[in-house]
Amino acid sequence: MGSCTAIIGPNGAGKTTLLLALLGELSYQGHISFPGYGGRRPRIGYVPQRLSFDRGLPLTVCEFLALGFQIGPLWFGVSAALQKKAKETLAQVKAEHLAGRRLGALSGGELQRVLLALALQQQPELLVLDEPASGVDFQGEHVFCELLDALRLSQGFTQLMVSHDLPTVTHHATHVICLNHRVAAEGPPQQVLTPENLSAIFGLHMGLVNLQSMPMAQAGCTAPCCQPANENQ
Amino acid sequence: MSDLVWLYDFLAQVLPLSSMQARFMQQALVALLLLAPMTAAMGIVVVNFRMAFFAEAISHSAFTGVALGVLFAVSPGWTMPLFGLLVGLGITAVQRHSDLASDTVIGVFFSAMLAFGLAMVSRDRSLARDMQRFLYGDILTISEAEIWFLLLLFFLVFIFLASNYNRLLYAGINSTLARTHRVRVQILQYLFSGLLALLVMFSVRAIGVLLVTALLVVPAAGARNFSRSAGAMFWWAMAISTSSAVLGLLISAQDWARTATGATIILVACFWFVASLLFARLRWN
């Protein structure tokens, strides 16, 4: 509960496939168990990697957030209760100003927040994110991850994310799984993200590039949200 | 079975034009007032799901449906919608279970339908004479029984859409996301394809094989340009479709026009679309 697990690995390692299997989108052999939920599936919120959709579609952010909740057709607008709920959730991701905007007119970072708000509306016990950093600049990514950390601590969901981006992982994950068709290594970031492991998984090239940003015990995010994780180790 | 006389008389009073005093014009108007809202609402989903080509394939199977009716000595009134339904569900099933791109799948179905239809027509001279009716449609000869059937379809379509519109929209945006919200995308797609196939078959009767897709796509396309929200888009599509249908019917009956009704309706809708383009351009500036 409240942990943040990152799945890393080279292209084609099976990261997204793993997520899709978790979401029930793919048929698979074997078994996925959710210990700690009494045998039932936890409520899963999903933030997709890059929402490819028809950008010209007339649909406001508020309508988008109501789609999965309102039974009555949108012809007569969004119900007052759902409008309020949408505004509250948008406020949680610091995007309340987007409620009336058209979904297709949002920037990459704005869209990502709206997708996060959509996932949060389901009151997830497990929040699954596919490449939360893609399509956002470095600054935006940092802000987004801090936002996620704060939400995780306040709402207590478990976070599972696929990431290409090692700095994000080192700063925000409490647990790392290195995937390359099978689990190559797993554990706390400081133990897993060693130059040896990384060059074994990603090839020599990645190991060299990341030598400087390697997370030694003292390295890590200085944000208050990251402190408890560091103290545990 | 002439229980709708009151409705015809009422419409004749609302539209006190000389052309509207003929019973066949009143019947055509009733049929169009039922058909236009249906095609507008379903058309929005067609545009969102990018199913225009699908609708086109269904409409072109109309002729094969009739040919099958002739072949097995069954009334084409039954074989046409049934065959359309079958083709619609068939395409949906093959799309789901094959790796081919959806337009390729539809293309294959499309050619098979058309080839079979043409083969039948080339054998039977009497069928060839009917062909023109299917290509251009003939709303002016619609029967009262067909109007009752349209009324039934009207209720079916709007009950289905009223309870599933948001989910259809959601599935059209991103099916994985919709499934995490427990939207049963697969069942929805089959239901929608089936209803759409029935609707297309009835529209073929009204405006012809060549223009059915236009009736679905043009109002929704115009509505997209006029609106910013999904709610507004629905009402714009309704307004464009219904006004085009009524205006098209009235214009086609004027002495100076004397054009085919189906084609006139689509022309009015296309004027709406051009206006929507200008509107969108002005708004961006």
C-alpha cells in the first residue's frame, strides 16, 4: 500500500504487455494474484501512455471525465453532481482551469493531468501508468511525478508505472523491476540500478551514459514527498 | 391500415404549401422526420468510430439482398434488411478476429457483395429495371407499412442510444480506457453495427445506395465544426439533418427544381457543411 513500483527495461522487453495483461486486455498463461485485497481484483486506475484519439472531436474535459460515470446521454449535458466531482478531481491534479476546455486542444502535459484525473475518479487502489513521462518536457515530467507522489501519500493507492526514464525511476520509485522478457533484477532502486545491472539489461551504452546520474544511497529527490522513502533504507 | 391520417392532415396544416397537400408528400415528410434524426444521431457515432466505409459497404449490399429475395422467391422487403444485418455483423466479426486493417476487411466484403449483386442483375432483366430505384432511392413511394416499421426502428435506435451514447463515445475515443471503466466494448460494437445496418437499409429505400453514407456523415461532419462539446454536437447534427430533409423534400417538389428528393436533401446538408466550415474558420480567426 502506498508503494511505487517502476518497471524498466529495453524496448520490446514486455513492459507494456505486462501492464495490458494486468488490466485484463490480453489473454495470458499463468496467474496474476493481488495479495492484500482478499482475493478480489483491486480497483485499477489506468493512465495510458499516449492517448491517440481524434483531436477534432468536440468534447470538453468535463464531458470526458463524465463519460464512464453518467448513464444518461450527454445530449442534456453533464449532471451537476458529476460536474462538481470533475472539478474536484481536476483540482487534485492542479488542472481545475481545464474543465471547460476542449479535450483535443490540450497540450501533452495538460492531457496527461486530465487522464490522471480520470483514473483518480475511479478511486483506484492500484494506479497503473504507462510511460507517464513520455510526451512531456523535463520540467513537466518532474512536476507530474511530484504531483503523483503527493497524491499517493494522501490517497494511499499503490502505484505501478512503466518507465524508460531512469531519473524518474530513481527519484520516485520505492521498488524497481527490471524486465527483459523475464525479471532480470528487482528491489529498491539503490540496489537494483547499479551500473552492472544496467549495462547487462540495456547494453553497455546505457550503463556509460547513466554513470553520473546513478543513485548512490544519498542521491535522490529532495522533495519532501520523497523523504520517507529514503529514510526507510 | 391508415391510422396515421391525423398526422398527415396535421402536417398539411403546419406546412400550408400547395405541394404538401398531396398524400404521398405528407407520407414522405413523416418518413423523413423519422429517418433524419436517426441518421444524425447514429452518424455521430459513425464519424467517431470512422465507420463511413462500413456504412457504404452495407448500403451496397442492399442490391444483393434484393437479388437474394428474387432468387429464393421471398419478399425483398425482408431479405434486404436481413442481409444487411448479416453483412454488418459479419464485417464486425471478421474485423475483430483478423489482423487485417479494417478498411481492407470491408473492402473485401464490399467487392464480394457488389460482384454478387451485379452477377444476379446481369442474369435477370426485370431486376435491372429496379436498379435505378436502388441507386437513387424513392421516398415519394414509401408505404404506410414502411412508415410503421420506421417508427419501430426509431424507438429501437433512440432507446439504444439514450442508454449507450456515452459508452459508445468512450469506446470510440479509446477502447482500453473504456474497458477499465467496465464498458463492454465488444457487445456494444455488435449492437451498434446491427442497428446501423438496419438503418442503412431503410435509408437506401429513401435516398438510394449512392447517398446513404452522406446522410450519416454530412450532418455529423457539419456538427463537428459548429460545436465545442459533445452535447452541442448532438443537437447541431439533429438540426442540420432534419432541416436538410424537410427543405430538400420541399425544394425537390417545386416546379422550378423537380429534382430527385434524396439528392436534394444531401445538397442542402452539404450547404450546411460549407457554412460550418466558414464558421469554424471565423472562430479560429
